[in-house]
Amino acid sequence: FIGRRMFLSTDSEDSSRLNQRSKTLIGTVLRLEHPIKNGKSRVRINDTIWRVEGPDLLAGTQIEIIDVRGNVLIVDRL
């Protein structure tokens, strides 16, 4: 009974992000190491390099991850 109750009371927010690490990055604030040119660049988060898309910005600009499309992070100036 106790085990069943624990498994049935899972949070839908957590289960919707299961195996979707990129979704947990939404809202993260970063500083660009490389400029965004023609709407594309890359950023390093911990030990992973992610592709990013957003408005053209200079290196050193603070950005926020606002969405994820596949394996591309959508960013905007903070």
C-alpha cells in the first residue's frame, strides 16, 4: 500500500522532463564565450557544448535560455 501510494503521487512536472535534460536549462543565465553570428553559436554548460540560436550578439553578453528545440537552445539577451 505505501509503495503504491508513493509511485502514484509522482509530480507531473518531474515526469514530463524525464530524459530531457535540456528542458531543465530553461531560465539559465550564461555569458557568451563566442559571438552569435547569423543567429547561431555555441555555449559550454558544465562539460557539454550546446548549439544556440538567437539574435546576433557579441561575446561577453549575458544571455538567458528561453526555449529548447530538439538539441538547440534558444537564447535571448538578458
